[in-house]
Amino acid sequence: PPTVDNVCFNGQTCVTYLTQHVCPRAFPFVKLDVPVIVTLHFQETDVDSGLLKISSHKESWTLEGILQAVPLISLWYEHVVRVMMGRLLTSTGEVIHSAAETAHHLL
């Protein structure tokens, strides 16, 4: 069963943050803890009954959460992909800033 980390309910919508414990059948010795966000929307069954039923259910499994749950891939993701994306975004920002400064001085 999943571990419930946090629950937010406002009377019509419930957002639950879970940690789903997954064990792939192909690799039964591997256990993955994947973060999941479950959103439930409720409706009253009858007018003024006070009884609620689930009208919609949505689960969100993020790619980042799945990557961080897999042992070797999580190391690669943390130390290679995130670092390279950070450097790429920083470099792109510097290029845009330089181009804007140059355009400002030319005008």
C-alpha cells in the first residue's frame, strides 16, 4: 500500500500526496518509491444529502519522480542531466542579456 504524505481537502476537491511503493515483476528484488499526486473531485449524491461520491480521479506521476526513484538513473539524472540543464539555461540567459545590452548600446 502507498504511504500518505499529505492530504488537502476543501469540501469538493481532495489532493493527496503519496509515495507509491512499486516492485516490478521483472525485477522482484528492486523496490521503487515513486511520488504520486492524486486529485479527487467530489459531488453530492442527492441534493442536500451530505453524502459525497467521487466524480473524477486523476493520478500524476512526474517524470522527475520516476527518474529519482530508480537508483542508477537517479545518480545520472542528479549529477549529469540537472547540472547540464542548469549550465545550458545559464548560458542562454547570458547570451540573451549580452544581445539585449548590445542592442541597447547600438540604439
